Amino acid sequence: MAYYCSDCPRKCSALRPDTVKGGGFCGCGDLISVAGVMAHKWEEPVLCGDTFTDNIFFYGCNLRCVYCQNYRISSPGLFPESKLKVYDDKAFGALLAELDTSPGKTIGLVTGDHFTRQIARAITPDVKAAITKPLVYNCSGYQSTEALRLLEGRIDIFMPDFKYIDSRLAAEYSHAADYPEAAKAFIAGAFEAVGPASIRPDGIMEKGLIIRHLILPGAPDNTLGVIDFINSNFRPGEIVFSLMSQYVPVNNTPAANFPKLARKVSGAEHRKAAAYLAACDNITEGFTQDVSSASGDFIPDFENL
């Protein structure tokens, strides 16, 4: 159904018609547009176990990260509309039910920040009751608390990025100077919604909050600031923290205009961040990616999903 959207922090108030394309920053309409669905084995071990997670990659985004590794599907106009999978609410609920029968351990909703309202509508009480696997809301962290409330009772695991503590960096790299405050509020609200992390005996997370942070080259203070915030706001075992080192420069993105982003994270930058994290008393559950993860091999081939 067509509506004027102010769901994310950008508050565009733009018309989102009952179509694929719409107005506003994300450029999406009210129909749910999906670039691909894939069995993804490279997510955190608490989501994949010995198999994988079934990830649904949404089309579009309410950020414009200049270094986005999924830029082919996040930037309007780059991904062929003919290859999109388009769902109304009922059909998307059916997709979740279908994925619930796969061997994967969890179901991931990847960067659906700009489809929060639609996802909430699709996951009706009956749909949620029929799904046996944890539903993972894998998002950018640039969300409003009003949108978050739409998802309460529908999502088992929130997995937001916490990209920036530095508003200047957020403005420069993602065109969102208000990102730090939005992410802090979303993280607090998500924790309130799902509570402390709960991990089954088989190692699979069944509910809780996973906070991700991608180390960016040349921005050590940003990473340490994010870690400080998490360490100061949670108690041991309450959340899972994932320190990611997989940044690689991607061709044909605006990152080419930013010299600091022209390289991978150095070994010294990785060691400093990992050591700082290890010294935190309140971050006791989580993962630290090895620098070898910085490879284009881990970026999905969206054109052939």
C-alpha cells in the first residue's frame, strides 16, 4: 500500500507507491525487493554452526557507504531490475516458511533497514509461530527506534553494524552525520527488545544481540571508540561482539576518491584493535576476524544468485 515514509532517521517523508521503485533516499517502493537468496556459510559461527545461514539480501539501502562491498545491490540503478525478486507481504511470509525447511541453522534478513515496515507486516503472528529457526535482522544500525518497535516480537536476533562513533567519519563515508546517535539508540532498543544473548548447547544463538564493527583502514580511533561504548554499556555475556577485518577496496565505488580507503586494514591496525578488545572486561562473547578474511572471494556474486 502506498504511503509517505519517515521510517528511518533520514525522515524523507517521500511517497513509496505500491511498486518496486519509489521516492526518497532509498529509492524503493512498498513492494519488497530482493536481490538474491543464498546459503551463506561465512556469517558468525553462532548463526551457521556446521552448515550455513539462509540469507535474504534486500535491494537498496538507506545509507550510501562509499566503500560498500555490496554496492551492486545497494546503489539504486546498478542492479538489473529484471533480476530482482519482488514480494508482497504474503509472498514474503511464504519465502520465510520455505527457508525454514532448509538445512541452514538460521534465516538472515540482510540490510532490510528500508523495508522494516514491510518485513513487520509480512511476519504475522501466524507466520512467526510456524517458523522454527531464529530470524536474524542483519542491519546497518542506521534505524529509528520507531521502526524498531515494529519488529518487536517478530525478530529473534538483532545484528546491527556499529560502523562509526565518529560523526565526521559517518558524514564523510556514509552521508549520515547522525549515524552514531541513531546506532546507539537502535542498539539500546534492540537489547531491550530481545534481552541477553541466549546460545543453545549446539552453539547456535536463539535470541539476543550481535553487534558488528568493521575496522576501516586509517581510522583506529573510530574502532577503539566503538569498543569503548560497547564495553561501557553492557555487562559480561549480555551481547556478542563481532570485530570484522574483511574490508577490501572495491572497484567502481566512490571509495576510489578516498586515499585512506585504497588499502586493506594493516596487520598493525588489526592487532591493535584485537588487543584492545581482548582487554575489555565486559565484552566476553564474540569473534575477531583474521586479516586473511580481507578477500573479494567472500563477496557474493549477486548477478548469479
